[in-house]
Amino acid sequence: MPDAATGQRAPWGLRIVLVLLAAGNLFGLWFGLTHRDEVFQLFPRLNSAIWPVYLACPVAGLAGILAMFLWRRWGFWLMMGLGAVVLAIELYAMGWGIHVARIFVVTALLTVCVRPVWGRFR
């Protein structure tokens, strides 16, 4: 992920976080598409009106990750917004649990990794 203006690469931490986020989003999308009925049985409050929004989050997340690889600030803000959307859906449908902690960890980790190179983003 070289910076177009300076040719410098992103720090390893940011690259690793973005690759892990991409893998997590791909897994979430795959799981959502292949295990829909199981998820609905486990979490009855997650209804068919919320499901398309919840399922669109990993797709939008992949777009945000790609944007960050291309040094676009909107990719970071998209990821933060998606974190809020996923948090709201999961709190409503599933309640508090360890699954909620991952959202806080990921958004904090992403923020920590982006902060030192924020000036490179356009």
C-alpha cells in the first residue's frame, strides 16, 4: 500500500489490521450467506427487515478497506460508521456479549494504526 504522493508504504501494523479486517469481512459475508437460517434461530430478534442491512455491512466494509489501501479518508470513516451500525444491530438482536467487544477492539485498533499516518490519507 504505497502512498501515491511519497511512494512510502504504510506501516506494517496498518497493513496487517487491514488484511485481517478483510478476512473477517469475507468470513462474515460467507457465514451470513450460508448460515442464514441458523442465525435466525439463534437470534430471533434479528428479523428479515434488519438482515439485508446486516449482510451489507461486510460488503461495505470491504469497500472501506480497499479505500484505506488507496489512502482515502472516507474509507476510515466508512469503517467507523459500519462499526456503529453493526454495534446497534447486534445489541438489538443479540444483546451484550463477547461479540460486541470485537467491535470496540477493531475500531480502537484501526484508529491507533491510522493515527500516525493520517496525514497521508486524502
